[in-house]
Amino acid sequence: MSTATLDNNLNRALELVGGVIDPEIAETYPSIEARILAQALENVELAERRLREIQKLVGDIDGVFV
């Protein structure tokens, strides 16, 4: 893979995680690839927590999206 392609892929991946890497993640992982993957996982975990909280607030309504 060329350097330009790799740079484009990393830039796109960074955009997909919100454009920012948490400082704690940045300190923990040595490579930008590992940081992006760790940030993506953190974002998923946060989204799951938010979904559970929303379900507590409005109820779990299974048939809504069908």
C-alpha cells in the first residue's frame, strides 16, 4: 500500500471515530492504528451505555423500528 493511500485511510478512520483520540488512549497505545481502534471500541462502549440509559428512560419498545 502506498504512503498516500495509507495516509488517506488513516485520516478517514480518524474521521470515523470523531476526529479526536482521547488523551488517555493516546498515551496508552504507541501507534496511530492502535489508537484509532481503541478509540473506536471506546466509542462503541459509550454508545452501548447511552442506549441502555435511553432504554431505562423510555422503555424497550421492540416493534418501533419494524
